[in-house]
Amino acid sequence: MSHKIGYLGPKGTFTKVAVDALFNGEKKYSYTTIPECIDAVDQGHVTYAVVPLENAIEGSVNLTIDYIIQKKRLKIIGEVDVPIRQHLMVHLDNQHNWKEIEKVYSHPHAIAQCHRFLHAELKRASVEYATSTGAASQYVSEHPELNIASIGNHLAALEYGLTIVKKDIHDFDNNHTRFVILHKGDTDHSPRKLKVKGYKTTLMITLPTDHPGALHQVLSAFAWRGINLSKIESRPMKTGLGNYFFIVDIEKKWDDILIPNSIAELEAIGCSIEILGSYPYYFYES
Amino acid sequence: MSHKIGYLGPKGTFTKVAVDALFNGEKKYSYTTIPECIDAVDQGHVTYAVVPLENAIEGSVNLTIDYIIQKKRLKIIGEVDVPIRQHLMVHLDNQHNWKEIEKVYSHPHAIAQCHRFLHAELKRASVEYATSTGAASQYVSEHPELNIASIGNHLAALEYGLTIVKKDIHDFDNNHTRFVILHKGDTDHSPRKLKVKGYKTTLMITLPTDHPGALHQVLSAFAWRGINLSKIESRPMKTGLGNYFFIVDIEKKWDDILIPNSIAELEAIGCSIEILGSYPYYFYES
């Protein structure tokens, strides 16, 4: 059975890399903003949506959390961490004189990620901003007469027929973006291409009052049960300044005793808990 | 004495709003990426740099933390939280027929933040992406013959002479972006325009090993001393997967006993601590 899958586009983005790694030949639809993509799955236009949750190049990740929290029917049902590797690419006609490139096009975040490389290797080149690494690469592909380059991933090179002249030009190694699959309801029958690496449960925890040590008390509920947290992030409430909620990732699949008991205790001391999902995370294979 | 101040530009961005709120008539220099802006203060081209640290519209905030950590000589010396209010603006000639706007221009993140409004009020209008809210507003100001609009802040309207036809069109109220002032060394003699609201100390804490409850142990050092944390965020180490460090904001000015003792104890149990700054945060006044 073929499912419809929405993703944060356009083609040649890192989200598209994640979607292609996760799903086989299903129908894939590109959306231009994270809210549009999340709405599409909420309203049933697509069965799954793939959006960045952390460290994104081309999307405001805080928006993802804001929207997931609003759309309570949607659950995170899977995750993959994609390495962010940026390459310098040119039109085939210009592959031999890339050191004389006059302009480099890309999304501002991608340009910023390759700051040191540009400064050291292409000092004479000016920088031009595009709305995505995909749009930049498209422009370069359409202008063989100009000695220009774009910065993007391998998929952008493939998609727009560009030649990669310098690989891995990003400043920091081990940059990853975490992508999640969103789905309405609990019926997930779609096959994944990737192997399961482990399981996570993501909770949104709101503290009763902002008193010293409240967070410490919350973490105790997990710590004494030997439950490890792989992520904790405080985020401001949209209802006013000074109030925070926490997004917590537990390194554990949902069970019938430990997680429900932790949650019951936290609710008993006045916390409010939302379960954003309990899901597998996958090994990434390009 | 007049200081040079760098900020993440261009004109009409929210960072410019923060800079103008913080500093009087000093010389202000616009930089196009966060790393360039941070380098400028590190290399002495400017005395202060103002960059977004959380929830930014126009910059990748993770880059800010990555670069601050690299540049150990730089300290956070001040902070201001700026409310993010997005407005719909048009050329004066088109102010009476904005309901028939054909295209809306803005940065993709700003468009995404106004998703509901655009869907409800300007369903017929298409969306066009620009590299910043400033660039979008400039384009609208230069094309009075087109019935188009941009989304941006009040400063963008002022800067490019546009008329705001609909105020506060963002989906979520109480959206704020946190901006910090970076400075090299401890000599901060620059006057601020804003009143001090309180003090914070920001630490980067690396745990010795990834064992269950390690974070809980770290928080204990603060909790039993009655030191409140206003923020905690785990971030992946750039040295490999599965390792995290934590950025922690303590709601307390540097003192001679409590904070140094907490740090000494954390170091004794194998944590590594970097002090990113101990600084005032200010009331924002537009």
C-alpha cells in the first residue's frame, strides 16, 4: 500500500534526504513551511509528515515544537538523525576553475555553517543568499555562463545536475539534524527502509510553580528508576514570560510500569504531562 | 565615548530592534551571518556584538552557541528579551486595498509564524520568500505598482517607508527572542539605555559519562543551595554522537561562595565547566 508523505521542501533539502532514507517509493509532497506540513497530516491530506526537530538548516525548529504541541492528535512515530554535510557545487562547465568562483549562493544558515571554509579558500568570492540550498542550486544550474557556486547537500547536486568540487566544507564535523515522522492516531503500518537503533519516549512537562529545585524533583522521578534522559530542554510558555515547560526525551520504549508510574507521580505533585510520542529511532543510511 | 557595535543585519531585523533598544547613538555595523558578527568582536573590529541566542527568526541560534563556545575569550555581558511582533505592511499607494493583495513577501520563518493569519485572511495571496524581513520590505517599497505586501517588524516599516495595514499577525502571542551582548574581556564601560531586571550566570556543563541520573546529580548541586535555573538545554557534542553538554542559566549574579562552590563540586565529580558569562538582563522598552 502506498502512503502520502509530506515534507519540508523544496527538493534538495536535508528534509528530503531524511524522507528518502525513511520511505521507499511512496508519494512525497513538498510543503514550504513547517506549519503547512504539520497541518497537511492533521487534516488528512497526507498520512505522514517529516519535519526537522533539532538543529535544522532550513526551518525554524521551535515552530515544530510549538505546532506539535497544538496538534494533540499527532504523535511522533519515528526519528532519524541525518548528518549535515555541506558541499560546494558548480555547473559542469565551471568545474575546472572553481578557485576563481565569483559568487557563492546558498541559504543564510548554510553559508554561516561554512564560514571558515569561505574565509580561507574563497576569500575573493562574494556571498548571495537564497531561500533554500535547493533554490540556490537551481539558480547555479540555470546559469552556466556565470562562474558561481552553491552550497548544499549531495541530493541538491543530484537534483540539479551540479558537480561537487569540494566536499564537506562545513566548519563543524558531527553536525546532525534530527527529523521526526508525525502521524495521526496509532495505526502505523508503513514499512521503513531503516534498521531500528533504539526507542525513545518524548514528554512535555509543565511544572506547577517556578520554585527552586522543581526541575530537580521532576528528574528524581526518572533518576531513581534508572531511566536515562537523552535530551532535556526548557522552553518558554506562550502564555507569559517567566513560565517554562520542558521537553524531555526518555531513552526507553513505553512500558506498562516504569514510565506510567513516573508520570502518575509527577501529576500527583502538580505537573502537567503530554506524551508527544513513544517511537523507534533509526540508523541513518544514505 | 562612542563604541562600535556589530549586529546580525540587515536593517529592519529584530536584532536591529534589540541593538537600538540597548545602545544609544554608537556606531552600529550590520553583519550578514552570526559567525561573522562574533568574529568581528573576537578580532577587535567592534567592541560589542549583539546576536540572537534563542527563538530567532532570522538566524540559526545553534550556531550562536557553537561559536560562543569556540571563542572562549568572549563573554556574555548582557541580555534583552524582545517581543516578536509581526505586521503586514504595504506601499502607501496600496494601503486601501490590502485585502486584495496578490503576493506576500517575507523570510520563510516569518511567513511560517503568520501561517494562521495568511490562511484565514489572505487565502488568495501567494507567498514569496525573501532572505530577511528587511529584504522583503525593501522589495515592496520599490514596487508601488504591484499590490504586494511584506511581513516584518515596526522597524522594517519605518526603515523602508511602508504602511502597516494589519498589526500583530503572528500566530502565537508572547513570542520573544533572547538577544545577548558579547564582549572580549571584562572591561564593560558602555552605558545601556535599559533598566536592569535581574542577573544571570550561564554555564556550559559537560558530564563525565553518560550514566543514568548524571544530570540529576548535577542539578542537585544547585538545588540544595536554593539556586534556581531559568533554563536548561542539552546539546549534542560536536565530537561524536551520544555525547551531550548542557547549557544552564542560573538566576543569580556571580558571588564568592555559592556559585564557585557548586562549580568546584561539579568539577570534583568529573564535570567540565565553562563560564559563558555572568551578566544583567534588561527590561525591554521599545
